[in-house]
Amino acid sequence: MPAMIRAAMLLMVTALTCYTVGVWGERLAQRLKPWHAMLFWCGFLADTTGTELMRRLAGGFTPSLHTATGLLALLLMLGHAVWATMVLRRRDDAALRAFHRISIVVWAIWLIPFLSGMVVGMRRAG
């Protein structure tokens, strides 16, 4: 398996791990904390880098449901991380306690291209 594919896969699994731990850690704590936001940013950076490697391997983006949901998920992740950072800086107690409701939705949407990417990858490998 080429090194770029291994790197892309590792980055996508890293994104899954960071984002999942951040979102569910926040959900269980029922309050946004700085380490949650740090994991949101790490997940976003890993996903963006992994997506770029996958794009290079594929020779560019091709119009598909996977591409559309993937780009939507990246935009949502970016918005989510920025918003989390802003909420933490404002120290608004109500927002800190309610933030997890949005996190779960963004995470669930993000799972769609993650899982469809696995299916696409397995089809190409098989």
C-alpha cells in the first residue's frame, strides 16, 4: 500500500478519534471545555489534511454525494470549532452548557462522508 494512502487513512482515523472524543466528552460533561475545542480543531485539521491527500490520490474531486457531504462536513467542522472557541472566550455559562446539542448534530453529519469514504475505498480495493 502506497505511503500516501496509509497517511491519508491514518489522518482520517485520527480525525474520527479526535472529533468523537471531543464531541462525546463534551456531551458527557454537559459543558464545553477548552480541551473539547482543542480536539475539534485537531479533528478538523486531520480531516482537512487527509481529505487533501485523498484528493491528490484521486486526481481531483469528482462530483458525487460523497464529495458534497464531505465538503459540507468540513465546513460544519470549521464553523463548529470557531464557534466553540468564541463561546469559550465569551465565558457565557448558558452557551457553555448548551453547546453539546449542536456538537452531536455536526458529528452525525460528519459521519456520513467518513463512512461513505470507507465504502468507496473498499470498493476500489476489492
